Amino acid sequence: MIARGSTFTLRLRHGIWRVTLNGAFFADYRSEIDARAGVADVTRHFTSPAKLVLIEHDGI
């Protein structure tokens, strides 16, 4: 079960989108679209929806 108020973080680093859930590794993706789709897919199964998605770019 995922805690209420869960937070996904998407961070672009060296061309790879690293996704974490509440600070723990979730998945790596090659595109932002795939990363967002992965987050959207898993949140459909949450009992309480995750409301916050942070996107951070490292400029690389």
C-alpha cells in the first residue's frame, strides 16, 4: 500500500529520466513521455492518488 500524499520525482540526468517514489528508486526511462506514462499507469492502482510530481532538469 502506498502512503497518502505520495510524491513522484522525475529527474533528467545524462539523458535518462530517473523516477523516484517518496525518495526511493522507482524506474528509469529514456523519454519524459515514457516516464510520465509510467507514473500515470501506476497511480491508477493507488488507493489515494499522488498529487505532486516534481520535474528537475540538470541541463545535460
